[in-house]
Amino acid sequence: MRNLILSAAFAAALLLSACTNVAKFDYQAAPGTLAKLREPGSATKSVAVMPFMDQRGIVSSDPAQAASAHDVGDHGSFFLGFIPLMPFGYVEKTQPENSEDFVSLGRFHFDVQNDLAAAAMASLKSSGLFSNVVKANNAAQAANADYIWRGSVTSTFYRGRMFSYGITYCFSHILWIVGIPYGSSTNELGVKFELVDRASGDVVWDYSYFNSDYLNHWIYARVGKDVSIYPRLMKEAMNGALYKLAQDMPDL
């Protein structure tokens, strides 16, 4: 009985220790390089980047995104892993920045509208496709730009699982200690980009991206990395968009 209590305490302590870890959306630290498509100084058109529109929870007309739509809000509990025969406890979040409780995190500092706009600006500057890239919070601040870069976010779904392997956390921690994964985190990103001719207000080009990936957690590695995939997905989205833009509008 004493060993069982100690085992349960160990698992509970691991769950609670995650509350002290905090992560932020860090685009610069994401693996991979930013697309460079033209020599600096060769572009002639300018672009203003608007804060992204948060459309999470809105049913998309894109079949790929609509097929993987998730119920809005938070669902599940890690404490399900204390139930015998349950393979894991889990949580799911459509807006992960609005709640606590991840596999190895307490909070995710993520300003969806402005962090993704800043990421887009970094990629646009690196690409060389525009002579000047500025931030514009409204139409008046974009008055001197040739184009407006407009983005919308359709998904930042997060799923976290803490593995109990059907033997509850009271015993599965023995497997964790010898190197078996104790959890996993899935990050999903859905975004759409539009290039708008500022003078006419017409959308002259658009690009949609939807992808997800996951990583496993060990008690010895990837602690605090629960949301580290989002910046990489955004970098993939921007690189793909800018390569396509350069092909579709070579005279930009």
C-alpha cells in the first residue's frame, strides 16, 4: 500500500509540475529557414500586414478543414489515466492560449492575431518580394502601401496525451523512468492568406494551408515543448505561400 501511495504521488507530482512551465510563440526559434526569393532592393511594391482575423470555431468551406473541424472549447482530462485499463488521459483545446493544463506546460502565451502577423512580416521581409513591409492596424495605416497582406486563422487545435498504458499512472511511471514516452502533443494549424490591392480593395491572390504534427515527451526530454510545433507549421505555411506567390505573380 505504501508503494502504491508513493507511485500515485509521483504521477500527481509530474502532472502538477507542468503548471510551472510557460511557453510562447517563438517564430525565430522554429527550425527551417525563411524563404529568400529575390535579391534585396530588386522589388518595387510595398505591402502592409494587418492583424490576423481569428476564425477558429467557424465552419470552413474548405473540405479539408471542414472534415477535421473540432468542437469548440476544452475537452478531456489527464486524470482519466488513473482509471484502470485506460491507455491515457488527454486534453483537447481549440484555443490553447486560453487555458492551462498541457502535458508539460502550465500556460501558452500566444496572441494569435498579432504573433502570426509578426511572423508573416518576418517571412515577407526575408523573401525580398516587396520593397517595404510594414505593420498596419487599420486601413489608414496602410494608406501608403501598394498591397495589404491579410491573414485568417481557422485552427490552432491542440491535443495532449499522458500515457498510462492501461495500468494507471500508479504503475506506468515505472515505464517512464526506463525511457518509455510518457506523453505526446499534437499541434494543428489552419491559416489562409490574401493579397489585396489596396487601391481597389480587390483580392488579387490567396493561399490556404492546413497541417498538423506531433511529438512525444519523455521525462528526460522535450519537457515544455508541447506547443513548439506551431511556429514551424507557420514557417512552412509562409514559405509555401511565398513560393506560390512568386510563381503566380512574377511581375509583382
